[in-house]
Amino acid sequence: MVTIADVARHAGVAPSTVSYVLTGKRSISADTKTRVRESIRALGYQPHASDRTMSAGRTNVIGLVLPLRAGTHLPAVMRFVTAAVTTARRYDMDLLLMTADDGAAGLRRAANGAQVDGFLVMDVEMDDDRVPLLRQLAKPSVLIGHPAAARGLTCVDLDFEAAGAKCVDHLADLGHRSIGFLGAPSAVYRRSTGFAHRTMNGFSAAAMRRGVAATALAVEGDHDSVLRATKALIRAHPSMTALVVHNEAALGWITTCLRAAGRQVPGDVAVVAICPDELAEQTSPLLTSVRLPAEELGRHAVDLLVAKLEGKQPPPLMLLPPRLSRRASTPDPAPHRGTA
């Protein structure tokens, strides 16, 4: 049976555009209308119950639930938002940004209204109080991030545990035996945000597996906090020769603070960051990094939500594998370090 999606592919438009042509809910250009109607005739499309349901009562607006909490780094989250907005426009959909930290109650109010067709949910905690409600809502949702149990949900995320482990394995392979870790701000760990805990857990487990001495600290994003944390790591492990950084706000201060503590990058301390490639390439020296794929995650989240709006049921959890790009901050081992 021919569906709206078939017509959309034939006409080279989004499914929502076909709905607009059929319902007249939005103004569509004459050329596009003609192309859609020709595709309808060519394919012999006849609206059926599911198509009428899809086209009726839709707002073509996605609610992006992004509570602005302590420790949130806006430049980082805006990469996800930009990708989601761009992808939504490909489907002729808009995004409604919901930044209030109202938890399940705020989500319920939004779901009971008629403003949005579904939700993208960010800043997901390990035991997130919004999850039971998301499982019950008639409106579909996709989480960017995932709680401890993803059953009954649709989630997309970087495999942060594997990302933390990949950093350790890269450094251990180069001969480093004492590695520090600077993570997210303390407030992010206190509320058990998934990405932060998983990265630190992956780092710690890999350090134990590889027989590496390791210390992990939370750190705020300002210069003084980064300097204090850097000095604390060196006091704890004077022989520390490598550092993993999972904090975009702190990243710009790392080289300066290590230098202030008497360590040069990469001569004394090799550095690996978990961040977008463009940040890793803005520092001197260029930083080896595990790429944070904000654009892919935002795009996948919208694609998955649209699929659910069209009656499909994606798998509960999509984890993107981490990719490490080696740059100047992790050179080949000096002779005195030996090899892994």
C-alpha cells in the first residue's frame, strides 16, 4: 500500500510537506504542490486511516527539553541544539526549546498541551525522574543520553564508557603508567548525569585493567579551579605523565595551568580530550581527542523521533562508537618510558 512517505520520496519532499498539501495547514509553493500532486497521481495514493491520523492534529513542532542546570556548558549543548534544529527543518518541523528545570511535572504539562508532537530530552540522569512519565506518554520521545535502564525508551548517545576507556588505552599503549582525569563540574556528578559518570567509570575501569595509576577529579571551568585541580593531580601522582580532560569549559586552560605547575605539553604531560574536533584543533599544541559527535547525535535524535511519529519503533538504545584522532599532544614515547 502506498503511504505518505512513499509520495514524499517520489516527490523529493518531506512527509510533512505532503500532509500540508493534503490538509492546507501551511502555505506551500505552487511548484511543490504540483510536484506532490503529480506523485500522488503517479503512485495511485489513497489516504488511509494511519495517514489521516498522521496529518490530522499535528503541530509539526518538536519540544526540546533542555533544563539549564548548574554545570551546564552552553556552547557545548548548543551544538546539539543546532544540529536538531537543522535536521528538523529538513522535515519541515520547528523546535520549541524548553529550558525550565521542572522535571516530570513540567514535561507532563507540555504533553497535556497541544504545542508539540513529541519530545527530545537532554541532560539525562542515571535515575532520571522524567523516565517513568516518558514511558507512559502518548506523545513519542527520544533521549539524547540514556538512563541506567533504557527499557521502553528510545535513546541515542555516544558510548561514553568506551570513550573513557579508549583514552586510557591510547595513553597506556604509548607507555604512560600514571594518568590523571579532569571531568565535568561537581554539580554534574552530584545529580548523576549519565555521560559524566559513564566516562569516569570507563576511565577508571580501563586504568585498573591496564595496571595504570589513576586519579579522577571533577573540575569547574574557570582558570583558578583548573589550576587547583591540576596541582592536586600532580601532588597525588608526581610521576603523572598523561592527562585526560572531559570538560570543554576547562579545556582552554589546561596547557596554561600545566605550565604554571611546572609541566609542559607534550614534553612532560601528554593530553587527550573528549570534545568536538574543532576545539581540539584550536589549542597549541593540537590535542589528541575522542570526538564528541554532537551533530550526529542531534541529527539521529530527530530522525528517530520522526520515525516514531510515522508509526515505526526504533531500537531502545543507539550507541555511537568513540573515535580517537591522534594529534601533537600525545607523541611517541620517550626512550625512558619504555613501551606498553
